[in-house]
Amino acid sequence: MGASENFDIVIIGGAIMGTSSAFHLREQGFAGTVAVIERDTGFSRSATALSAAGIRQQFSIAQNIELSRASLEFYKGFEARFGVSAGFQQHGYLLLSPPAGLEILKENHALQIAHGADIALEGPQELQHRHPWLAVHGIAAGTTGLSGEGWFDPWSVLGELRAQNRKNGVVS
């Protein structure tokens, strides 16, 4: 890619977020020219390389829950769609609250359930039963993702989406 080239869209940052953005632009029918620019072409210091690649639905904002649920469907269907495993492992997140945060935890849980997330809200005894290693002193309640939360292999996803982008004419 030369400095004098022109593109309709230039995405700065070519790790998983930038690469995924370009992929989804094409998938949604954008036919213009797209370039993805990444200064760390080996991705060794990118957020993709440094992250745990987690997916959770336990948010306090409806839009974040909806985005996460859409991402979840994408990763669950990744292997069937591309023939490459995303390595998605469903192991729920555990969020804990002291007494002072209990009402906020309950409000967030109600929002999560209203948006289709599979989250359990439990008191200390139930938490200790589900998580026997957990010391529950000072914990008023906690939420555990029962499904749809976990992590994936970001390198496999990044590699496959970059390959798809090349097939679709995205310059990187």
C-alpha cells in the first residue's frame, strides 16, 4: 500500500477489531475500497495478542449486552461458517458485590435477563455451592454467566478474518 493510494474507508488498527470491522463492512454490502493499517504487522503488541479474548454479557448498558450477544452468535457459528475453530470455550464470568453494591447488581441482572442473557443471581450460600473455592465473607451476592460467556482463540479468528478480507479485496 503506497502513501499516494486513496481509499473510501481507512481503518487504523488491524488487529481483531480493525480486521473485524473491515470484514463486517464487506458482509453488510459495502463495495467501496477499504484499507486496514496496522503498524505492528506481527501483532505481538496488539490488543489481540495481549487480551484474554473474553466474551461476557454482564453489562450495565443494554447496548453492550446486545453487542455481546451478537458477537456470541458470530463466534458460536464461526467453525461452521469458515471451517476454522474459534476455540470458543463457554465458562461464565463471576461478578461479586458487597452489601453496598447489591442494588446495582440486582438492577444490572434484571437488565441482562431482559436482554436474553443467561445469568444467575445468587446469595452467598448459593455462590459457595456453585463455586466451592470461593470465600463468601463480605459478599452480599454475585452473578454467574451460565452460558454465552467465556473466551475464544483470538489468533485463529484474526487469521481467518484477515484471509476473508484479502478474498474480499480489503487492502492491509
